[in-house]
Amino acid sequence: MDTTSTQIKKVPTHKGVVVSDVMDKTIVVKVSTLKTHAKYRKQYTSSKRYKVHDEENAYKIGDTVVFQECRPYSKDKRHQVVKQ
């Protein structure tokens, strides 16, 4: 095994819909997931909202974006847009 090789960490990505673009260089993205109740086995939709860094203010409400974790940009903002 090569001792000089480095491991590349795979960064988790998420896909969601932009629900707010009011802030400067920040969009709010809603990610919906389908979950199953443990006892009743009924499926339901759960959603979470992320504040995502958008350097060019390019994304508007209704756009579908893919974003990933990154360094903290602010108190709440820890994700950046990868592509649309």
C-alpha cells in the first residue's frame, strides 16, 4: 500500500427546491424526504429547509438545485450550490 496516497472525502449532497431568494447571496432550499412510520407503516413526507450560499444570486424561487456541505459561511449557512 502506498503511504503517500491521500483519501478523498466524499461530501454529502442534497437536492431540493428553492423557496426563498430574498437574502443577498443566500437561498433557502426545501428538501423533502419520504418516510415510513415504524408502527403503522404509513408513508408521509418530511421536509427540512437549508440556507445555501449562492454567490451570483442566480437561483430564483421554484428552481431545483443540488447543493453540498462546505465550510461555514455564517451562523446558519453551511452549504453551497453545486449545480441546477
